[in-house]
Amino acid sequence: MFKQIVTVLALVLAGNFAMADLTIEINKGKDDPVPIAIVPFGWQPGVAVAEDVASIIEMDLHRSGQFAPLSRGDMLGRPRNASEVYYRDWKSLGVDYVVVGSLTQDGPNALTANYELLDVNTQRVILTGTESVSVDKPRYLAHTVSDKIYEKLTNIRGAFRTQLLYVSAVREGGNRTRFRLLKSDIDGANESVLFDSREPIMAPTWAPDGKTIAYVSFETSRPAIYTQNLLTGVRKQLTSFRGLNSSPVFSPDGTQMAMVLSKDGSPDIYVMDLASGSLQQVTNHFAIDTEPAWMPDGKSLIFTSDRGGKPQIYKVQLGSGAVDRMTFIGDYNARARVLPDGLGLVLVHRNSGNFHIAVQDLKRNRVEILTTTNLDESPSVAPNASMLLYATQYDGKGVLAAVSIDGGVKYRLPSRFGDVREPAWSPFLQ
Amino acid sequence: MQFTKPLFLLLSAACLSAQLWAQAPVVDMNSPRAGAESNRSMQGEIYQQLQQLRQEMMTLRGIVEEQEHQISQLKQQGLDRYIDLDRRLGSLTTGAAGAVVGSSSTVANAAVDAGSDAGITGEAAVAAVTGADVVNPPAVSAVPAVASNGNESSDYTDAYALVRSGNYDQAITSFLAYVERYPSGRYTPNAWYWLGELYVAVKPQNLKASTDAFQYLLSKYPDHDKVPAAMYKLGTVYFLNGNKQKSQELLTHVIDRYGSTGNSAVNKSREFLRKNF
């Protein structure tokens, strides 16, 4: 009976994945991932859940690169709670931790997971938890459990419940291209189209509360910045100045938006107060100033400028307008994003002719190159700073890829069709 | 790369067209439109020059920024070097005087202190953690004379250099001299830690001395950074000694106590338990 359920689930799961635009392919992992066993969760008789929760947890932990989940075929038993666990069995399989749990449905609306995390070496339960979601969100339930386990074992807040924005371009007949702004869970599931256009869509970005997004759309045949509420779907055109309207980024408190406008000649950085719509010009230079990003305190911005002859990252204080150059290594540094702690920058760095993603430590001014492919662009950092997403080329197509902040873990999220680019990792979502 | 490959193209295209424009001034002065032509060619030339000046200025700005950065780096390096030199000179003058006064009396006092301190603060920890009642510093009496340059930190560095170069016997001698000379020195806990390690690394092993060194470190400095690592090592020494139960208890304690700190001793303990139990 149980096996049948699992088989049916596997089919359902496979079906789901075929539908998803992104599939995950891990190409480099950590050298010594922690061995862990996620035992398939027990079921309350009569409950049918549309997803294999344990398998989603397994994939989450695997994708983090820090864990090596034990394959189900190797498991010697299927305990559902700690009292059914024979530590000796798991020790002989070489796993350090075991996760057991069961699912119950309380009433028509609540799906509940009770789970325990066991340390095989000390033979103790080190985490016990209960999580409830509405019945239609088993994946979310699984990601919640993944977050708790990840945090317990690494001391880093888990980011498995976050989401991802990206743009896909699909060539259609007659020299036409269809652009889509897409949103999916961070594992590529639950993909949905937020906006669909015959004209380019660029630079999607999240508001800090995760409820609103902004992007550039050429739908009126010239670039304009739009915001879109994810709950209501309401779109609002924010700017439509002559020339460039690009690179929108919400301030850390969500009340302002930095952007690039070229209405007065050369591209410069502006900040718009979102409530009043009033604009403040932040930089004024005949060179190109673009790609702003906020420092976490919201008092200064970093941006790319070629005012020194080559594109480099500068910082501007919003109060005084004082500008300082931040990057001195490499002849090209652009599209920087600030790490959540403000201590480092993630940027596109050119090294011997190739564009790589690099991280620059702002205290020691050291640059570490994280990626080995070329033409890597648009880095976007996870809210827990453990990984970052970027766009790259693979098999002649634009694909998204992820790399851990220490460069140790890499995986690709190839799209099934079209080119995808400009990933934006969401903040932590409630 | 939204930094604007298109923009750069546009800009360079603009420059290019300006040049083409400027290269055109072959003018027939007899034609009636010659005046206008020469006017236009002059405009083109000015435009081209403006572009060149901009480019030149941006390049110069880049050089200024880079030199400014290099100067501030050089300043900092100069300051660092001066501070280092000053520190070394200072230790040279005071160290020579200190070495004469130092030795016997202070060592004796400190040894007493060490014993009583451990009695008050460390006993419970030792009992709980190691199950041992050794709280006096292990005997360091038979220490051959080791040349000291009178500076605590460089004595430690010298001893540590012996560890790194693999001279374990000499390293033991140096660390023993160190803990005798600086019983409450800044690196004394580290020295005890290395003694514990070294007694296992030398041939023949001296597991008793290693155990004593680790236990002393744990009892005297229960909050020191080296404690998790020392507990792990002590656990492995117990194992070597055949005391499997104590070993397992201590390693489990490391995992329980420091599991949430990400200390590398935790993973090592786990690994050791996995392999040996």
C-alpha cells in the first residue's frame, strides 16, 4: 500500500517537474557534505497529499551543497518517529543525522507535519517541530521543515521558502520574440507568469516586504519603470521620462526607489520618493552612471560609472553627495550588489577578458572570483547570504546558475526553452 | 551586464561619426557654400576635440583615483611598519631588564596562584567534563635551559615554529620553558594545548603527560578558545589509552556543548565517534 502511494507520488512529482520551466542540476558540491537521511514521512490513514514532503526536503538540503542525503533504497527501515529509530542501523550506513516525521490532516484546511531531527552519533533528538499549512501547500510545508533543519545544523537562517524572479525570451516565428517575467519558488517549482510582452522586459527587483516588484518594460516602445503588486496584480507606471529609465531598486525601508534616468543628457542616478513621486538627482556627471544598489543602512548607494575611463563601482552618500571609488582590482567591475551584512560586494568582474562573478571583501579589499564560466552576469544574493544566483551561457542558451558565497557549491537551473536571464532572489517571505 | 554594452556602442558610434565628420573638410573655396562648409567643419572639429577632452579627462580621473588609493595604502603600510618597529625596539629594551629580575620568585608565586585559582573556579568544570581531579599544573621541574629572548610573544612564536618544522621534542622543551617562565602569560593556555598535542606526536608517546596538559588547560582556562579543541583531543587521548567510555563521554559532551557554535572540534568529534565506536 505504502509503496503504491510512493510510486503515485513519484509520478505526480515527475509530472510537476516536467511542467516547471527550471530544472536543477548540481555540478559541483562541497568536498565533505554532511551525510543525512530524510526518511519518507508517515501518513495518517486516508490522507492523500499531492507531494512527497520528505523528498522535497531531501532536494532542498542537497541543493544547499552542504548535505549529502542518503538514497531511499539504502535505508534499512522507515521509522516515523524517534522511538522507532535504531541508531545502530543508521550508524552502519554512515549518516550523521536522521529526519523522521509524519503528516496529518486536521480538518479540511490544515496539513500538519510533526518531525524530529536525530543526531546519530550522540543518539539524541536535537530538534522537534510541528508545522501546519493549508492543504494545498505541501511544498511550502516541506520548505519550512528544510529551513528549520538547515538552521539547526548550520546556524544560518534557511532560505528555502524564498522565491525567484527572472525574465525569459522565447523566439517565435516571424522574427518575433516573446518576453515573460516569471516568478517561481527558489527550487524552480510553482512557476507563474507575472507579465507577458512582445517588447523587452528588464531588471526585475523585489520590494523588501516581498509583496511588490518593479521592473523595466518597453511595452510603450520605450523603457519605463513599472511596479506590480503580487497579491492584487495591480501594475503602476512609475516613470516614463525621455531616454533611459532603468535599474530600479527599492530602498531597504521600501519607501524610496533608486533608478537610472537620462532625461537631462547622460545617464545619472536618481532617487524617487514612492509616496510623493518626487525625484532627487543623486549623481551628475557626463559619464555613464548606472546600476545603483542600496547599502543596508539606506544612507548611501553604490553604482557603476565609467567616469574614471573604465567601469568601476563608486559609492555616493545621499546626504552630502560625496562620491568614493570602491573597486581598484580589475579593469572592469560592474552591476554590484551589497551583501546583507554590508561587508562585501558581489559584482561582475572582468579577468583576462572573461566576465566572472566575484565577491569583494570591503574590509580587506580582497576580490575572490566565484565562477569559472565566462559571460556571467546579473548576480543576485540570497537573503541569508549563503548563495547567489547569476545568469550565464550554457549550450548556447541563457541559463541561471547558483554558487555559494565561498565558491564551493555550484548548480545550474537550465530552462527547458528560451533564454532566461536577470534572476532576482526574493527577501525572506512571511 | 546591463552596464550597457548598447550604451557603450552608442557612445563609441557617436565618437566615430564625429571623426568621420571631422575628416571631411576638403573644401572648394570657390563654391558659394564654402563659408557654411568651413563653419560646419569647424563645429565638427570642436565637437571632436570636446569628445577627446572628455575621454582624456576620464582617463586622468581614473589615474588620479588609482594613485590616491595607492597613496593611502602606502601611508597605512608606512604606519604599520613604524608601529611594528616601535614595538620590537620597545620589547628589546624592556625585555633585557625583565629577564634579569624575572625567573624564580615570580614563577613560584604564579604556580601557587595557578593551583588555588583552579581549585576555586575550575574544579567543577573538570569534574563534570573530564572526571579527573587533577588541578595542579603538571610538573615542569626538569626543564633544560632554553634560550629566551625575554619576550613572551616571540618566545611563543619560536616554540610554535618548532612545531611547524616538526621538531616535536625540542618544541616540548620550549613550551615547558614557556609555561614555567610565563605561568599566566597571554599564550600560556595555547602552550598547554600544544604540550598536550606534542606528547602524543612524539615517539614514544607520553599519554599521561598529554592527559595532564589537556586537563590542566580545561580546569584552569574553562572559557578559553582552545577548550573545545582540547576536549576533542583529550577524548582521543583517552581512546588511545584504552579508556573508551571516557572518550565517548567527552566527545559527546563536545558535540552537545559546542554543537551550535560551528566549532571545528564538533565535526572532528563526530567523525571520531563515527569511525571508532
